[in-house]
Amino acid sequence: MPSVFVQGRPTDSYPRLAPEARRGQVRRITEVGEEVLHKPCRDVTEFGPDLAALIDDMFLTMYIADGAGLAANQVDVDLRLFVYDCPDDDGVRHVGHIVNPVLEQFDPAERRLLDDSEGCLSVPGAVMDVPRPDRAVVHGFDKDGEPLVIEGTGYFARCLAHETDHVNGHVYLDRLSGRERKEALRQVADRRDEVFARRAANIEALNGGQGTVSA
């Protein structure tokens, strides 16, 4: 099996960072409690250079934050779009973006829920167990408006479901009990400064290497 899939298609080799990131600018990541994260996003209706530039920025911002996925409302843009660079449970890397994503719904009898740890760049520092299906299929479009279907299993399926939740106005805390949510917010209070220090260090390192990144 190929070791990398880009936009759902196998490729022989791929750089450590998606090429989009080299054209991008770092954006501020929104945090839980901000309105843009808690309402459904608008459909993308215009495909063109502005959308492509947003995708570039999202890739770079995701890498700076050491993330596996990032939705547009996490950079304060009210659009149905996310990017990802995420492995599955077999170590296969999946890289790409999807516009106007819709998560396919399976019959409960045909799906298996996995309880595994999950974090979120908009809930900095918190990691909690969240049940998710072990398989995900997302339908949408690429940046040029061409139809796209992305399938994932294991951890990548978790990523696809997590990011689709974002564009629907949900964060993973919404899937937790009240007690679990309090624990997650306690972790944020304890670790937020550490997370932001690491992101700042990543920006500084990238500025030192390229001189093109601005926060």
C-alpha cells in the first residue's frame, strides 16, 4: 500500500510539509467560547484565488500548531472547509483539503465506535477520550470545485469526523459529559501557556529558516 495519499489519491513521495504551507501566512487560532466555533458555517460558493490563499494559510497555521487537521472557523472564517495532514492506524499519511464537507451517515449496526484520545487546536492543551466510528466517508469538493470523496479509518476517520463537526458548529467538548467537559477545561487552564509557547517557538523557528512567516 502507498505510504501517502494526497486528496485521496496515492502518491509515491511527498514533502514533510504540504506545498501550500510555503505560500501561507500564520493566522490566529480561535478558542472554545468564540461565537464562530459554535454555529454552522456557510457553504463555500466562490472557488478561486481567495479560497486557495485561505487553504494555504490554514495549512501553515495547522503545522505551526502541531495539528492534524484545521477547519476554517478555527482561523475565524465562517466557511465550510478544512485541511488535514493525518496518519491512519496503519501509518499511512493522508494530506489534503475538502470544501463543503458532508459526513456520510452509516447504519448504527454497520459501524463500530472506538473510544480514543482526542484533542483540538481550539481547546489548547486538553486531551479527552471521545467515541467515534472507526470509518468515515466525507463528500465535498476541492478548491477548484471538483467533486471529492475522502475515506478514512482509525485515527484518520476520527480526524475527518472531528473536522466535519467543526464546520457544523460543534467542538469535541460537545460530545462529553458535564464532568468530562469540566476536566477538559481544567486541562486548558493548566496547559494553555505551554501550548502557546510551543506555537510561538515554531513560528520563530520558521521565521529563522524562511523569513516569510507573520503571525
